[in-house]
Amino acid sequence: MYDQIGKYSRKLISDRSALPDRIAFAAQDDAVIAAGDVGLARLASAVLERLNCLALCAAAPALPFADFLLQRAGNNEQEIVPRDTETRTFLHDIPILRHSDLGDDPVGAIAHVLGNRKGVIVQGIGIVASGALTVEQAFINWSSVFHSTFIKYLEDVLQDGFKLPDEAQAFDHFRTKWLARLTAEGLIFRNGPLRDKANILDEMARVGRYTVERGLVDSFFGNISYSNGDLLYISQTASSLDELAGCIDPVPFEDCSTVGITASSELVAHRRIFETADCRAILHGHPRFAVVMSMLCDEKEHCPITDCWKECPRVRVMGGTPVVAGEIGAGGIAKNVPPVIGGPGRAIVYGHGVFTLGRADFAEAFQALVDVENWCREEYFRRFDERYGGS
């Protein structure tokens, strides 16, 4: 159990999502064990003892966005509701606990909320998330809350500006210091077309790791595939893109087998893209600025549609990349992405992420993912500066 705690603590650090000295995990073994920051580990252990789950992660985010969202929320608001797909699918909403909500029993207050939610923002502490069966799940849920609050805060700040004394300075630090330059430089890709199974599996695992290391997806979201004749190789559902060895399914291209039962939930979308586009490689990530920008629509004020993420019939274009709505799985994504992605080799799904193509190999798909996110990042700050002035 300690090795799992160490592994996912290191992941939070390598992701740059949590402060290195403010991370703790607790887990149920024969007894509750904990590691990390002493105070947070003590808190995590005490909360875990009151829950019917196996693990807990308590950590302070490397960015103050979650706490800013808590402070910006109205006094009567008990949760934050980001509009991105990860929140809608996995979290539903993100509860918040202020100092006043913790009272004399902060452990009990946190445990009460986590009894029916996967994660909570606690003022002065950070994000606390549970894992029903594994330490890995606690890490996933913590990362999901970080991802969703990142997107929600950027969306709110662009719309409403700063409201708190410390926001402008923190935002400038985020913009000039925390954000890393996005590039494919220094990465090695196999030239395609790839025909050998071992080479395909190795390349998919390598590119999946690149995608996580370059910050283009949280490790447990997104997917990757490669088409080789009659077989479609695709990452398994709930697999980590930076640990794909043994987690890639070869699925018959014709939908005539149950082999794909463990494949990514986007298998139908990948198959239809391969059927309609001249490509062999597909990469799907959740780069954060692309997610934010996809939800900004100039016509929203006058549009009668409320569930934009699944019902919008328009194809918008951002920096030459089409943007479409669509539910995950066999829903709207499988219907709406294939008709628009073939020409530009890239498409953005509202609130969800980016699909990119490689005609023969993954080099083109990866570069396209980088290019889309870089354009969205630049456009976000262009709009911010236009509205509020440069930093």
C-alpha cells in the first residue's frame, strides 16, 4: 500500500497539480496507514475512518483556483458546478466547505460530504478526494477536481474579471511562471505506416506518455488508437495514458466481436473516424485551454438551446479547428466528429477535448494537439487582455 501512496504522490508532483510538501494519502490496510504531510495525513486518516471507502487524498493545489472559486461563490452556495464534461460525467458538482462550515468537527464535516461525493474543496486545506476501492481512484478523483476547477476559474475570470485582492497577482504568476511552453520538440516518433503489432503497441504507449508529460491530458482521461488493416488498436477504458503497457486492445475493425468490451468508451467514435477519414492514428486529449475556449459562444445570449454540450447543431470554427457538440461514448461524438475532422485533421468537442489525426503515424496527431492548445491559450489571453488590459 505504501508503494501505491508513493507512486500517486509522485504523480501529483510531476503533474505540477499539487504543492510537493502539502500532499498526503491515507489507505485502509489491516489498519489505516498514511503518508505525506503530517497534518494532512492525520486529517486524511481521521476522515477515512468515518467513511466506507479504501483511500483518501488530501492535498493543496499548486494553483489557488479552487480556493478562489470557493471565495467567489455566494454565501448560500454549497457547491461549484463547472460545465466541462469531466465534471458532468464523473463529479456532477464539487462541494465546498468554508471555515464556518467546519465548526468544531472538521473531520465530521468533510466525511459527511464525502459520503456521497468524490471530492470536496475545503477552505484552508485544499482538495480532499476519496477512492472507493483503490489509492489510484483517490488520485483520479483529486485530479478531476483540480482539472475542473482550473477550467471553471479561467472561464469565470474571463467573464467577470477579478473579485478578490490576491487574484491579479496569482493569475499573473500562473500566466508567466506556472504555465509551461507547449511543444513537441525533443520527442521521438516512429515513422508510419506502422505494421508490426509490437511496434504499434510500443508507439501507442510512448505517445500516451508524451501526452501526459506535456500536459495535454490528465493521465486517466483521453484515449489513443491506431488502425492497421483489419485491426483497430485502442487504449482500454479507464486506462492511464502514461501507463498503457498491457492496456491496449486489438479490436476487429468490423464490429463483430466482444473483444472490444474493455476498450475505450470512444471506440465507436474512433472506428467511424477511421471509416471516413484518411488516417491511421487518432489521439484524443483534454488540454485545458481548448476545453475553456470551446464553451465560449458569442451567440449564447440569443440562443434557445440550454444543453449546448449535446444539442448545439452548429459547427463553429476556432483557429481553423471545427468545434462540435456531442455526448461521450456512442452518443453525439461518434456522430458529430467524423464529418468535420477529415479535412483539418483536428476537431474540438464542446467542454470535452480535442481529437487529432495522423495520416500515417502519431507525429502529425501529436503536433496538431499541441497546435490546437497553443492557439486556444493565445486566444484566451488575447481576449483577457482586450477586456481587462495586459498583465
